[in-house]
Amino acid sequence: MGLTKDINATASSAGSENGHQNLLEASILPVWLNQRTIGFFGFIWLWIGMAVIIATFQLGAGGVAGLPLIQVVAIIFFANLVLGIVMSLTADIGTEHGLSFAVYLRAPFGLKGTHLPAISRGVVAAIWFGVQTYLGALALNGIVEYLWGFDNWIVWYVLFAVVQIVNTALGIRAVELLASIAAPCIVAISVWMYFTLNVLAETNGINIWTFVGDQNVVPLALFFANMAFWSALAVDIPNLTRFLRTPGGQRNFFARNRNVFVAQFLALPATQAWIALIGGVSFIAAGDWNPVTVIQGQGGGLTMVALLVMVILAQWSTNNAANLIPAALTFVNAGAPRISYPVALVIAGIIGTASMPWLILNNLFTFLSYYGAVLSAVGGIMVADYYILRRRRLNVPALFDPAGQFRFFNGFNPAGIIAWLVGGAMALIFLQYAYAVGFITALVVYVVLMKTWILRRYPQEELDSNFDDRFLATSVGLNWVYTEQKRFERLTTDDIPTSALKREDR
């Protein structure tokens, strides 16, 4: 207990119990080291499952419309490597402090200001859930219609949505289990798709590796388009990494995040490039970016069923980790304690359906470009706040204290909001290079405003302490624990009392 006395003064009683209520809910409490269940291969399976989405096929097809296939694959691979750097930086928020994306944003945006970027991300994730569920429903409908002649995609949309929500509500272990089943199946079927499409191209007298389209495709634009593709997960990756097995007491950044690196620097780039390649080959072979449609048109039977099963698994595994979890946690953060995690998942499903995803699908890349531009600015702010200003130290108890340092101006941090607006606006103006422009602009504006304005008015204890280690957690072998005394303490895993309020397995 002696290890916690220094931080208890900061937390005091962490505000009154009543004052705390709007900031606390079990699913958004910090995750303890002994609650982190995703291992090395589990995180790889999650990324493989998330990378296989319909828009990746379109990305590859758009590239080969004007560039050689090998160049398109290389651009997409290296774009994901660069994005992996950003993801690894923001991932440490989860591995070090066990925090979700929305709760961490209380630091750069304020206790109330967090809801502006967080809910924006949550709504986008919910819309993506609708798009992916719609595609999965079409695949289900195709299988059932072929086998039994029943044709009604709406029925399958509702059923598929319910199954996914229930699966995610069961917790991170259920999500990981599905990914471990889906990912190998997806990889196997995608390899078969590649050879099938290559044979089709050869039949039409086309060499996929020498084909060059006649459209004007700028390589740098394709590079940044791919970065915008994953801008959402680049900012909310702590939602997943807070469940990643991490060695306690490991101060070395690379050792502490070792389970992050292989997944984000190999699994994501390789899978994304591979699926984009299949989309490109589909375009080359048949002039259609959608390989499912192309191969399905060549025959039926088990071939069609296998393809549609891949579509279903791909949408399901992506929705669980990349869409439902982020959306639900932002809604819990906004409505705690009235909105529980299961209720938030249902809200995400309703929003995703109300967005009419069957219409968005026709304008998917326009949708991707605009929201990717806006979220790139959030990424810049997170990196600036966590590394440049706070040097990874964080006064976690104050994140849950309505009268604490993150209250700023009536619950809003003007520096974060202004930097987000400026960075997002610049990204929209320079839409072709949105990710780089938005990220860098927001980072610079946030640092300047914090140092010249906000920090002079609203002191931050971790900075004033000269970045004391009492504001670290995992790297010093401790957990942030909310106890029955209604306050946070840093405890070793062995010292956590059974009466502590446990964060639910969400």
C-alpha cells in the first residue's frame, strides 16, 4: 500500500460519489494487468480479420487503374508501415495505463470536450457496422437463396446484426475467439481467389504483372488514401491494446509493446496489401473491383458458398473489433453510468442501420476521405499530448474527477478543440494529402496553444511534478484500481483487493 500514498493525494477522494457518477462505468475503467487476455497470435488474428474488408478490394482496383500491380502493392504495404508508427505510439496509452480511447481524450479535450471527437468516431464506427452488416446480409441471402430459394436480405441483416452484437457483448475473449477462427479461413479462401482470378486473366490473354491501366493515378495520393483508410483505428487502437498481454515493470517501450509490433508492422501491411492485390487482379481480369462478384459469375455451387462464407466472416470479424467496440465505448463514455456496454452496443446497431448503409456503399471512398481527414487531426493531438507534453505520464485519477485538472474551462480544453478544428479544416482543404496535413497541423497547433496559453491557466500535475514516475502504471508494474473507498490507487496485481470495482470484460 505504501506505493499508492503519493498518488492518493492527487486523487483525494476523486470527487464525491455523486460527482463521480457521470464519469464512471465498469466497462471504461482502466484494465488491470491480470485482465489482459489477448496474446501475440490473438492480436495478429484480430488484425488479419479487420484488414479484409470490401473497401480494400476497391483500393487495389483504384490503384491498378493507372499503376502497375507490383507498384500498387508496394505503395499500400509501405503506407501501412508508416501508419503502424502512429498506431504503435497511440497503442501505448492502452498498454501503459489500460485506458480506452474516449477516456484518454478527457486529457487533451476536457471532461466534456472529449465527447466531440469521441462521439464523432463512435458514430462513424456505427455507420461502418451498418455497411459491413449489409454486405454480410447480402452474402447470407445469396447462400440461402441458392440452397432453398428464399430471398429477403432484410431478414438476414437483422439476424446478422443481432448475432454480432451478442458476440461482442460477451466480451473481448469472444471477439478474439471469433478472430482466431475467421482469420485462417479468410486467408485460405483469399489465396484460392487469387489463383482463380489469375487463371481468368490468363484466359483473357492478360498478364496481371505487366498490365497498366489508362487512368491518371498519383502514387503519393494512393499512399495517403491508404493512411486515411485506417485513421480511425490509428486513434482508437487503445480500445484493443488495453487488453493486450503486457509485461509489468518493463520500462523499455519496445519490450513493453512487443505484442503490438508484429501485428501492426507485419500482419496489417501484409494482409492489406494482399487483399488490395486481389482487388487489383479482379479489376485486371474482369474490369470489376469486386472479386466475389467476378468469381461468382464464373460458376456456382460450393464455389459460390465458399466465397460468401468468406464475406460473412470478414464482415463479422471486422465489425466486432474495429466498429462495435469503439462505438460502444464512446457511447458509454458519453452516457455513464446510465448507458451500459450492452446498451451502447444496441445503440451502435440502431445508428448503423439508420444511416442506410446500402446508400453509403455507393459513395464509400468519399465517406472514407472526409472522415479520415477529420480523424487524422485527432491522432496528431493524441501524440502531442501523450508524448511531447506529458511524456507518457498521466494523472489517471483526475480523468474521473469532475473537479480535477482536466476540467479546464467548464469541462472543455480550448487547445484541443481549436487544434482539432484547424487540423481537420486543413486536412479537408488538402484532401488528397489529408492524413499528413491534418496530423501535423493539429500536433503543432495543440503544442503551441498548450504551452503558451492553457498550461499557464490550468496546471497539470504530471508536468509540474517534473514527470514523476508516480504517474506511470504498467512500466513500473502497477495497476490503476478504483477501490471501495471511491478513489483510484496504484496497486500491484497481488495487492488488488477483492472489493475493488472490477472493470467488466468489455
